[in-house]
Amino acid sequence: MQLIAPDILTEARGLTGAMSGTLCVLGIALWLFGWRWHRFWVVAGITLAAGLIGLNAERASGGTQIMAVGILLAVAAGMMALELAKVFAFVAGGCGAWLAVQWVVPQAQELWAVFLSGGLFGLLLYRVWTMLLTSLAGVLLAGHAGLLMLEPIFDFDAAAWAANNHVVLNGVVVACAVLGIFLQAVATPEEQGQAEKSAKDEKKPARKKPEAAHDHAPPPEKEKEPESATPWWRKLFPPRKAA
């Protein structure tokens, strides 16, 4: 398995330097802020994919309203993107488990059970799975675009070089994808601390005013110690709701 595919590099060799740089920057943004901007990525990805599918399907059937069908399908998919996100997470988790089991155990049977198990884990660990997918997609996009940018500068065949060094490239891609999960978890806002703080504020009773002037004033409250930051590994999971 070659994660940096030489065939893709060969087909995309005609891209301009500006387009390759834009794709590289987009891949780095997806790698760093996959979960923080995951709603934007989900909506943009589903809208773009639906538009391309509509254009290709209508062109293959020989229809005349190619652009109209593509735009309508893209708009419809974009409006339902957030509702379909969990469905895509289930399918992606199932396909990932299916491919992993086939890669490790080629003679495995009952792969539908593997698919369903992987899909359920994809739903239960939705945040981690989204971080993994966005990190891997960002690394692959930036990797392909980066090689296309370096090819004219260093005057080498990027496709042949990727084919000869696919083992090293696979290791680099996997390591960068794991590093991306860590960086996305660090960049995630502290939702859990904010939720717990708002719940405590709601439970706190209203402070009563003194009835007379001669009553002793309430003792001054002790200064609260600053709350410690949420560990990065806790941000991989959704915050718990206060009871």
C-alpha cells in the first residue's frame, strides 16, 4: 500500500505552482485544525463531493442540464451535511476496520461483523475518529502537493521517487497523522471546563443582603485558585454533562 500514490502525482503534474501551494496550505490547515473547524470541513467536503458526483453522473448520461444538476445536488448535500456526518463516520469507521483486517489477515471471514464493529467504534469515538481522518487527509493532501511543488525546484521525478521510497513515505505519513491528532487536541477549546463552570454558577445560591446596618458583614471570600488547564488527552473525548 502506497499512501503517497505515484499515479496521483503523475496525473496532477500539470498543476501550476500557485494551485499546488494552495492545496498544500489547505492540507496543513486540515491537519492542524481538523476538529476545531470540523463543521466547516464536513459541509465543504460533502458539498464538493456531491457537486462532482452530480456533474460526472449527468455528463455520463448525456444530459443537457449538467451544471444545474451538479449545483442542486451540491446545495442539497450541503444543507444535510451536518446530519449526514454521523452516517459518514459510521461508514468510514467500518471501511477502515474492513481494510485493516484484510491487510493483516487476508483470509479473514465474516467481514460484515468487522464492518459493523468498526462503524460502531467510529460513532462512539466520533471526536477521535474525526481527528484521525482530518489529520490523515491533511497529511496526504499536503504531501502530494508538496512533492509537486518541489519537483521543478530540485528537477527530479516525484512519481518515481515516491515509488522507490514508499516504505519511508508511509512511515512519515503515519507519524505525521498521529502528531496531527495531538496538535488538534491541544488546539481544541476547553469545552469541559466551561460547561462545569456554567453548571456551578447555576447551582450557586443567591447571596442574601444583610437585614440591618449593624449586622456583621459576611467574611470576604477567599480568592479562588486558578483552575488547571484541561489535559490534552481529555479533549479527545466529548465533555461530560453535569448532572
